Amino acid sequence: MSQSPRLEVRNLSVRYQTRGGEVHAVNQVSFDVFPNEVFGIAGESGCGKSTLIRALMRLLPENGVSDADLIQYEGQSLDRMSEKKFREQVLWSKIALVPQSAMNSLNPVYRVGDQIIEAIRNHTSQEKHEARSRVEELFDVVGLESDLMDSYPHEFSGGMRQRAMIAMSLALDPGLIIMDEPTTGLDVLVQERILRRIREIRSHIASSIILITHDIAVIAEMSDRIAVMYGGRIMEQAQSEDLFDTPCHPYTLGLKNAFPSIQKLGQELVSIPGSPPSLLGKQTGCPFEARCPFSIDQCVTEIPKIESLGKNHEVFCFRNTDAPQMREQATSMSTWHSSN
Amino acid sequence: MLEYVIRRLIYMLITIFAVASILFVVFRLLPGEATLQVISPAMDDAVQDRMKAAFGLDKPLWQQYFIYLKNLVSLEWGRSFVSAQRVIDILQYRFWNTLLLMASGMCMTLVLGIGFGIIMAWKRNSSIDIGGTIAGLVFQAAPPFVTGLLLLMILSYRLGLFPTGGMYPAGQRPDGVLALLMMPAFWERIVLPTITVGLYYITTPMLIMRDNMLEVLGSDYIELAKAKGLKPSVVMFKHAARNALLGVVTLASIMVGFAIGGQVVVESLFSWPGMGQLMVESAASHDYPVAQGTFLMLAILVIGLNFLTDVWYCYLDPRIKISSTGLA
């Protein structure tokens, strides 16, 4: 990709101070988002993906501290920007959010349309009627009747609220829309409709999208590039097709196994035994080591480096050169279940 | 909205009717013959019977009940045993006095309580938050007669800043509520009782508001409001406070009922010629018609204020409308 990235993040880390100690929720995460692409971040619950976007939007709770070597939006540094400037010039107008729980993200006591108008008028000098007609336009884009503008959130179904949230995120033509689990909690049919709608909208707008989800199927379908997160780190990052054709990290291999394939119907799914690591305290090795059937001694004592395999393919694993053999072995159930 | 208001209005009338009926029973169950105050047993039996007949006391109880209801509606609430004034006239004067004091006390409680609650939640764990909680608990623990006496002692006797009691200077009774409101002397006198009432009741709305705010601030729509780049004050007041207010409004209607109890103490303490004082006086002098009228009037006041808070709640929370039609 020759274009300069829209968003550049270098070595972003987030720590939470808790009664039990320091939780390293996100560690040394680096990635770029290029114009007009969908960048998927996949990972199971607790892997730090929501914390990551909260840090980007400065929405961390009080006990959360983030620091980064660099966060840039179109070449402009965001991490050193004042609170006020960030709020006025970046939030929503440049980086908008479709939150994880659209069900509860609309304020129950205000009309849906008014909440979008509020976002528009907060960042522009538009008159109320101009903002209203913009909302009508947006409702049309996401497939909602424009007279629903004056309804309250409780009068909307889950799918309608999600559409309204997408409409809100589009309101100011932001360069980047972060979609945090946009289809979680919706039934499969509504999910499909929302995804189709997102794909349609994508072809009309110039925004880049960061799509965050634990749903491998959704991410495979939607993303141009994918980062796989585990234990607060990016394990592997590549073009979508590369990631699924030639996965290199044992965690990605495991994820791929756990995901039913339409071609190999009837084959038993192989899950990764064990549970995600506690992120309490400082990490001394690879976070996936405890569940990894391919781990070596070095994985316990040393934190791997991110190795580039060319073609924007990066992997966080000491044994990246053994990837072909690991790929072979990972398909058999015995590999995963004899390791511990 | 209109349908909801009408339904509430009907509930209100039913409640008032129930209270009136209970009062009818209670006053007839009171130990001792109520009529003793007027019809002396020393009188001739024939005279006693005639007097009872004049009051309608010879009729069966159910007939008396309907006469009682009819009189209530037509505002014939009887005459005082003591002053022979019409009860309704006495109450009319006293009602406004009580309403004025209650309104100013409740306004202080709600405005300051809600305001401090918001600030305490905003500055959680700061010295404002901790100091506010301690102060609130102290005020709550201090009964109004103690707070009131302290205020009187310090601000009136020692510093001479405020008159010690009454509603207006002796011998200057204003004619009508408007004339009263125009008197500077009235405003001087309402300050101390207002503070006394206000401080006693401020704790509950303040702490409830604080807790509701903290809960609301953790909700998803607040995070979204922040993500929209709204100013912190807009997030706090427009998005969080309005939702947190819902619980306080529910509470306000309950508080109004309790406030009547405090009203009795405060009115006695500050010689405030309201219904609370009237209730004490009439009970002490066995003035049953006045006592009965006072109880009923206070009940109507509480029920009426509850009605107002219900309507306010409906305005604040659009979800109510749906559930109210759903119930029909």
C-alpha cells in the first residue's frame, strides 16, 4: 500500500490500576489504518480490543492510563493534543464510534433524531432545520423511515437502534468509523441485514472502518486487513486472504480450526483448550504460551518480537519460521489436547 | 400524555374519597363522646336530644356518612367548637401559609439537594463529595426542632439577623396571599423555617441523586455522549442528570408526605400560623371539626403534590406513556 495511513498507532499500551494490582490490558500495539479500508480486529472477550478503542477515543475510565509512542490521524499527532481540542476537532468529526451496545447507547429520554442533531450541531454551525434534513438523509442511507426521527429509543427494535447508531456515526463524514461489535446481540437475520447495509454504505463513503468483533465469520467477510489480538497484544496481522490462507501464529491456527468451514462439513471442530490469560502484573513471556501446543522454553521467559513476513504480514511468535509445519499439525485434534 | 394526566387525576379523586371515608370512621371511633364539647351532659335530656338532632346525630351512621360526603363536596365543613368560625374559612387562611412554607422548603431541598448530588457525583471521592456526605448525614440526624432552635438562638437572638417567629409583625395581618407576598417582613420571617425544613430533608434527595448519577455515568449512552465530543458539562447536566433525576422525582412525592410531619414541628417552633400548628391546637382543645378539616386538607395537599410529581415524571421519562397505555 503506497498511500499514507489515515491512522497510525505505534506501541500503544493501556494499564488499569485495580485493587488487585496493575492490569496490562493492552501492550505495545501498533497498526495502521489506510484510507477506505476495513481494518478488522479479532479476538475473544477480554483480549483488550475494546480497551484499545477506548484509549484511541480517550474514553478510558479513571483508573486507566494509556501511553503510546505515536498516535497520528492523517499526520496530525493525537496523543499530545489537549483535551478540549481533541473533543472539538477529533471526536465524532474525524473519529466516530458505533458502540458495542447500540441497545443502550441511545439516551432513553431524548428522541433519536435529536440525539443525532446534537452530534451534528456540536461540531458545525448548522441550523436546526439543516441538521434535521441531514438526519433525514442519514436515515435514508441506513434504511430507516425518516418519520422515525421523532421516536424515542424504546420505540425502536434492536436492529433499528443499530441502524440509528450507524446513521449517527456517518453524520459528520468522519475519516474513521470505529465499529465495536456492531452485530453482537442481534439475531442472525438482523445481523446479516446490518452487515449488508454496512457493505453498501462503504461503497458510498470515504471513511475507513475499524471493525472490532469476536466473530471470525463477520471479520472474514468484511475486512480488508485483520489483526488478531490475544492477551492485550496483536498476535498476527495480515491481509484478510493471507491470514486465512497462510496463518502463521499458533493462536490464529487455533481460531481457524474452531471456525466451521462450509467445505469440510461434518468435520469436528477443534477448540483451543484453556482460557484467556490474566493480564494482572507484568508479562514475562508470550501471553499465549500456556495454551500453545508449539511453545518452547523461550516463550516462557522472553517476550517475542513482531516479525515481518513481508506483504504487510506480521506475526508475534518465535517460531514463525516453523509456520508451515505448525499449520500441518494444527489441524489434528491431538495436537491441541495433548499439549497440557 | 393527556390520557395519562386524566387517569392520574381520577386516581387522585379516588384517593381523596378514601381518605375522607377513613377520617369519618376514625373521628367516630375516637374515645369519649366528641359532642361533649358542645352538648353538656348537665343539660336536660330533651335539650340534648334536640341538639343532637340539630347536628344530625340522631340519624343512622350510614346516613350521617352521606351527609358528611355531601357537605365535604359543598365545602360545608362545619364550625369550630372553640371560635365558632367556619372551618373552611380557618383552613383557607392556614392552607396558604402552610403551602408557602412547604413550597419554599421543598424548593430549597430539591434544588440544593439535586445540585449538590450532581456535583458530588461529578467530583467523586473529592473533599466536596466526602464533606457533602458527612454534612448530609449530620443534617439528617439532627431533628428539625434542634436545627430550628440552634438557628433561632444564633441568627435571631445572638446576631439579630432575623425575627424570631410569626409570619408578619404583630398587628399587621395582610389581607390575602398577594398582600402577604408583597411584605418584606414576610420574607424575613420565612427564611429560618425554610432553612430548618430544607436542611432536614436535603440529605435524601442529595444522596439519591449522587448515587443515581454515579450509576447513570457508567451507562453506555454516557460513553457515547462523550464520544460525540460533547462538553463535560453538557454530558453531566443534559445527558446524565435528566436520567438520574427520575429516581429523585419518585422520591419527592414520598418526601412530601413526610414533610407534613416536619411541618407540624417547624410551624410550632416558629409560631407559623399554618395547618401544622392548627392541627396541634385543635387536637389540644378537642376542636374536632377543625382537626377533621385539617387532616383532610393536609391529605388533599399531599395527594395533590403527588399528582404533580407524577405528571412531572411523565414529562421527564417518555417511556412512562407507553407503559401507562399498556396498563389500560
